[in-house]
Amino acid sequence: MADEAESDGDDEPIVELGEKTPVAGQPLARVAARLTWPHEVSRIINQEGESMIRTPSGPQQVESILADIDETYIDSRQTFVSLVEDVIGSGPVAAEGDDANGNDDGNNTTNTDGDVDPEAEAEAI
């Protein structure tokens, strides 16, 4: 019976995942999971300040992100994640070699509204 169950999956198409594109930095959730709560911001900086986290604009150091937060004491993991996301934003994270808009050729033709910037597009051509 086990052989029959295994052979059923052979008829389905294989899903190609594409090339493995590296992403610089660590997920915010991983950094938050290594900490215990509650925590003072200064202790977070001592423990994880050197860690690089993934952001929509590229990897950033935890210490530089926490410098933009006015809190001195964070009571929970959820509060930490929320405060950090308020600083870094949320959205897709660019892979190494891509810019924040997903272009891998280095020519950024999209402005902050998501619309094509005619001047940047003309320069790219």
C-alpha cells in the first residue's frame, strides 16, 4: 500500500522554484525570537545591535533602526516588531542585486508612488 501512495505523486507536475537568490540580512521575526521580553532598548542594542535585518530598502542594522524609536522599554515581542516595522516599513524585501523596486539591472524607473518615472525611464534607454 505504501508503494501505491508514493507513486500517486509521480504523476503530478514538478513545481520549479527558480534560482536561489540570496537575501541579505535576517528576518525581523528571527531577531525578535532570540530576545526575552520585557527588555530595555539599551539591552537589545547590546545583544542584537550588530544584527542586520531585512527591510524593503535593503538590510539595516538593528542599532540604527532602534535609534529612530523613542521608546526606552519594550514590553513584548509584538511591540518590538510593531515599532521596528513603523521605522522600516513593510513590503517585499529585495534580493541581493535587486533594487527596492525589484529591478535587477540597476535602472530604477519607478518612483515612490509605483508609477513609471518618465525621466528615469528615458535615462535608462
